[in-house]
Amino acid sequence: MSRIIFDKDAVTNPKFGSVPSERSLDELLGSGILLVKKPRGPTSHQLTAWIRNILGISKIGHGGTLDPMATGLLTILCGRATRLTDIILKGDKRYISIIRFGRDIDSNELEELLNSLVGEIYNVPPKESAVKVQVRTRTITSLSLLDFDSSSRIAAVEISCVAGTYIRTLTRDIGLLLNTSCEMLELHRDRTSIFDESMACNMHQLADAIFLWKEHNDERSLRKLLTPVETILAKIPSIMIKDGAVAAMTHGAPLARPGVVNASSGISSGSLVVISSMKGEAVAVANTSVDIDEVLNMTKGQVAVAKSVLMPTGIYPQNWSKQN
């Protein structure tokens, strides 16, 4: 993504802030991400509560609920990262579903049907869902048959879809379109947003890492499992700002034109952007007040307003009147 330079001479003070990869464990727990492999049995809420208890931190949440019978990638948000739950929930997902049909099915017939379901479909939440049952549409980006055993009438299907797609409903609809029952035996999520399962730990690995940290003062394993919050925001357009503007925004001030260093090109007014420091730290998620091209002709005025401030106060000094 190309960038527009507004102040090529801007510099950052090395005494304040830090590169995200160099954060302490306490800083990561205050605004970081854990990727865990959910086992079959507990709910996403129960698993999150267990992690909260063993970590000993009060503010923790998850992005993207999995049914108790489902397994796979669950994103755990720590501290201020919980302010990004909406962004996590909007990320695309990928699942492997094991389904069983009530009658003999020809594999060619099944593949033809799966291909026909790629695109926008109706997807009504099941009765078990916590959301209001109403007709809505969701987009299936790919739907492929991985394996099929005709003797047991069991198929393995890979589904890539937008957030909020109910795979149980999709499974039921596949059966209806084939004029038979269709039961979901297993469901596994191996990708959510930019994260895939290879980046996640299982619950035993997490418990061991926390034990080493708490009982032996060895935080190395736990640090490897915690990801800086910036990884969630990597694909969102960004505006880089000066140190003084960082301090101002953490205290609730809007971003003013003098504080801008550079920005992703093509940002329009009202867009969601990441405000970052010159060290790459996420300061806030904000909405722009003007098109980014207009900023070139501005000497003052408001550029963006924070929607969620991610950086705590006190990281950068309050001397923005000199640095902006």
C-alpha cells in the first residue's frame, strides 16, 4: 500500500514508547492477543473465563464464538485489545465440516451443489443461536469437497466465508437441497481474519507457559504465545503521527493536521484507520474527518477522531503544543 508523505523530517524520541515486538510481558497482557485451539466440550465463554483466571487479569474477551461441539482457532483479546472485538468479529473465517447424509449421495451431485452455493446465500441463524432468528444473507467465498466416503455417507467439506455465517444452517440447507437429512458431526475452524491455526497453541501449552511464568519466573514461553495488538490491524489503512500527537490523542484530543507524518493513500473521509506512532505502535482506531488528499493542502484543522484509544496515557510526554 503506497503512502503519502506529509513531513519527511519528522523524528521520534527513542526515550518514549517502544517497537511492538520489544514490549514487556506486562505490556502484552495489557494489550495483546492469544491464539488458542479450542477443544471439543467447553463453550468459548467458559474457555475465556478459564484463561482469565489462570492469567490473573480482569479484562479479557474472545472474538468469534465456537459451539461447544466445535474445535479450532479462538482469538483471545487481552486488556485494551478487547476494544477491537468488532474488528475481529468482521474477519473472514475458514472451517472444515464433517457431515453425514440420510441417503446415498453421488459425489458428483454433491460437488455440483457445493459449487452452486458459492456467493451470496440466505443464512438464517439456528434456534440454538444467541442472536435474533431472522432472514439475512452471507457470502460463501469457497466451498469444496475434501473427501467423501459413499459407504458411510460422510463428507469432509472446506468452507471459506464471511463472519457471521452459520455453518450448522448451511449444513441443513445442503441436506434440504439434496432432499435428505444432513447432520453436522464435527466442525473445526482453522482460520479467522489474518490468523491461522499454525499460529495457535493448545490449552496444555498455554497452561505450561503460565506455570513457568508464575512458579519459576520464566516468562519466555508465555511471551512467545502473546501477539502485539498491531497484528490485528495490519491490513487497515493507517496514519502515522508525531510523538506529541500521540500524547494528545491518548488524552482524548482529535488528530490535528500538524501531527501527521504520513498516511496510506486513497483514504476517504469517514474511513476507519489505524493511528500509529513512528515506532509502529497502535495509538488508536479512528474515523477520518477529511479525504487524505485534502490534508496536503491543510496547515491546520482536524484530520481524524479516535473511535477507540489503544495506547494508555503517560507513554509519551504531554508536550504536543511544541511537537504538533
